[in-house]
Amino acid sequence: MAQTAVAGVVAAGRVPTWIIPQASIATDPTPGTYSIPLTALTGGTTVKADCHMDAGDISVSRSARTRERQRLCQIVEESIKTGEQIDLGLSGVYDQQQLGTVTVNKMYAALPEGAVVFVAQAFGWNSDATPTTSTKIDLFKATVQTRMKNQPTSIDEDLKFTAELSGSAYWPDVALT
């Protein structure tokens, strides 16, 4: 019997990413509702960052913190999740010789050290399309730990910076209302 492969969605142009100031989301999403206002993505203080980044310029990791438990009645020890560590790394283009308000520097300006921000990604959403109430996002809340300009490794590469963030929350499949 022949198998039919399932078509995937190509990543190019389908991973819009936004950096949202903490003030734009007054209340964190709560379990069961997982929604934020659509204006959090479309508002004037939110930065659409995916056009500042190349593939590989964003990394996200979540690691469970666990402890072991084995009650007297249990034959097998189990690991119990007690928390987690969330780390994000974002790199993007910048131009030190330009003002922070020019387009090339908007992502850089949105990630100052110490800032609490939300990072949203809409996997599969066309990056050219404005988000709507049918757009679903993954959302991270994080504090910018460091922001550093990268040293170029070849003559023809773009000048970039990297911001390292420590996450405090993650919400998958958030609705926009």
C-alpha cells in the first residue's frame, strides 16, 4: 500500500514574530482562556521583528525542573515537575550610526537590558498579512538579560546584535480577541 506524505508549511514568510512591550498586555493569559487583545500585536509600540532576523536568529528552550518521588507504595520512582527554565535568544540587524527610531533599529530598541517584554510567534501565518482574530500565537513573557552587538565573522554579513532573555511564562495557541 502506498503512503501519501503530508504536506508541510514552508517556514519562509510564515513565522511572523513580534516583540510586545509589557504595558500592551495588561493581564497575562490565564489557563482555559489563553487570549490577549489583538491590539497588542497591531499597536504602535509593538515591533514586528521577523524582517530583522534570518533563519536561526531566534532560539527558544524550555527545560523542566524536577525532583524525584517514590512513595512506599510505589515500585517505580517518578520525576515530578516543580518548575521550568525558559531561555530565548534573539538576533537581528541594527545600525549603530542611525537613530533608534529608524526601521533598522526598531528591534534593537525594543530589547533594552532589564526590559520585560512578550515575544509572540504565529507559526504558519503569512508574514505579509495583518493578524486577525483568527490568528493563533505562541507567547513568551521574558526579561532581557543582555543585549550585545555581534562581531562580524565575514566581510559580507549584516551587522547584528543578540539579546538573551530569561522567560517567566509560556502560553501556546493564544487567541487574539
